[in-house]
Amino acid sequence: MKVGIGYDIHRLVEGRKLILGGVELEFERGLLGHSDADVLTHAVCDALLGAAGLGDIGRHFPDTDERYRGISSLKLLAEVGELVAGKGYRVGNIDAVVVLERPKLAPRAGEMASNLARTLGIDPGRVNIKAATNEGLDAAGRGEAISAWAVAGLFSGEKDDSDPDPDSDCD
């Protein structure tokens, strides 16, 4: 098993859509970035790339490359999934936290998890999305930015009956 961690942060600005986990959220501002600036999906990409020893999202999808201007981060995630599979790994699970003051994510977290899981070809039960506030501290806490952290677990080889089942009750 391999484990990776990912992090991303983007500034909130007027005139942009707010997209997290491939879900467009109703909000007065969006995230500034070269792509759709989906910090959640970017953090997941970095966690997967890190676990597989493949560097980071900037190395694979530089913001100097016009092919990625405005691109859906789910497309980037699909490419990351292919890179990870090409190294002989499969996704065991993803756990992510989005740091923001508003909007509330709980009503859409399941949809975000489903988008990420579908893009990677895994069961949605293997993706966990949660939100936290920074209690008014730092850029995210002041509502100037949104950040995300993600951890990903990868397994090598083919799936077998000994793989952990995320829905099982372990003692």
C-alpha cells in the first residue's frame, strides 16, 4: 500500500464560478485559477500522484500550458487516474477536507464524492469529503480563499478477495 497527501488553495474572486469536486455551487464568488480552480479535485490529484511517486499536478498540467486554461479539473483527475493505473496501482480510498467559511458543503458533499469516484472508476464509498472552517483565521478563515487537503491510499497489483472493503465492520 502507498499513501499520498495533497493540498491546494485558491483565492476567491468576483466573476468566476465556484466549483468543488466537479459540482458548481451557488455562491457570489469563485476560485481564481488557470483551470476551473477546483481546489478539492486538485488536492485529490496531488494525493494520488504523491502516493504513486509521480510528482505533483503542476508538473503534469502546468498553468503555462494553454491546453489547460478553463479545463474541468475532473478531466485532469481522469488523466491522473490513468497515470496511477499505468504505474500498476489502484485507488483504495480518498479522504479529503475542504477549508472554507461558506458556502455550506454538507448538502453537496455526496455529489462531490460521487463525481470523484466516477471519474476514477471506484465505488463512491471509497471517497470521503468533509468541510471545516478556520474560525476566522488566515485567508480561508477570512473568506478570501478556499483550501483543501486530501489523503489517498493506493494498492499495487490486481484486486483480490483480501482487499479491504470500505463498507465492512472491522473489529
